[in-house]
Amino acid sequence: MLLEASGVTVVHEGRTVLGGVDLRVPAGRVLAVTGPSGAGKTSLLWALAGLRRPDAGTVVLDGEPLGDRDAAAGRGVVVVPQGNGLASVLTASENVLVALLAGSVPPAEARARALAALESVGLGQAGHQLVEELSGGQQQRVAVARGLAQAGRVLLADEPTGELDATNRARVVDLLRAEAARGAAVVMATHDPDAAAACDGELHLDDGVPHWRRPLP
């Protein structure tokens, strides 16, 4: 399984926010995308997720064009968005369950996977709590758990450690590496140099211009 971007360019309000990105992320690898705020990290992840059609260039999964978000999701492309994207009126467990049930996972299996995912991020006892009752860091871990529970072929995580302490940052990075070991291709946008260093390669963006600090093996 291979996720590829060729010449991916994104223009917003007449300004090029992402210019000519080329990358290849095979199954079993974790790629860090780094750069300052506004450098184009989220724009790249949106293009890789089918959330934003590039203004130029292509995104291909297993040799076929990725398609829009619905098509990408149907092919196993999972997103952990910046800002978490959780429903505050649902519990932590329900937020994970909804994503699984929407993906046609049988209810009993969905409940078991949701619990396992929450336990993996250290929130096994918090599943019954409403999202609005959780701290920012706990909400971020729920979003990570939701992504992990879906067991996608591609996992795109946008700043998944930004609000976490050192212990939980390390935990989440280990979980992303475990996803790669399971056979997923993982791309993580991050400001965290330690998290980036734990990845197999690092693509740095500066005003949308890509530079490989460490190419993927």
C-alpha cells in the first residue's frame, strides 16, 4: 500500500499556501510534516485526506486517484483533525462509536474497539464523560482514540500531541508507530521536534515550500 502526492499545490484567496509537494508514504512508515503555523501543514493533510482538491498535482492511493473525502474514507483514509472535531454533546465513548458505526462496524465490535482505543490513550475510565467535561488534552486523546479505532489503511494526524504533557505525547507517538507496524501509512503534522524525531522521515514546510530534512527510507 502506497500513498503518493505529486506536485500537489493549494491556492487560497490568490496565495499559494502549498507549492509542488512530492511524497511517497508506504505502509509501515510514519512521516512527520513540520513547519511553523501557516506553513501549509494542514493544507497538505487536507489534500491527502480528500478534504481539499489540489489546485495542481495529484494524490494517489495504490496507483489510483484518491477522490473526494467520501471516496477516500471508503478506501480507509482516516483523519485525526486539528481541533479534535468531537461532538461536545456526546460522551467520549459515543464519539468513537459514531465513527465506527458510520463505517458499518457491527455494534458489538464497535463497542469493544472503542473501549480498547480509549484504554490505549489512557482514558478507559472516561468513556462515559461528556466531551465538554474533559480537559483539552483529554479531548485530544479522545480524537486520537477515534482515529485508532477505525484501523485505517492511512492515518493522517494533524497536531495530535499539541495539548499533551510529555508522558501522553510519548504515548501517542508510540501508538502512531504501532499503527504503522500494523500496516498503515501514517502522516503526522507536528510542531514537536521530539515527535518528529521519532518518525521515519521529516518533510519541512516553510510558506508552503517543501524541504526534506529526512527522506523516508
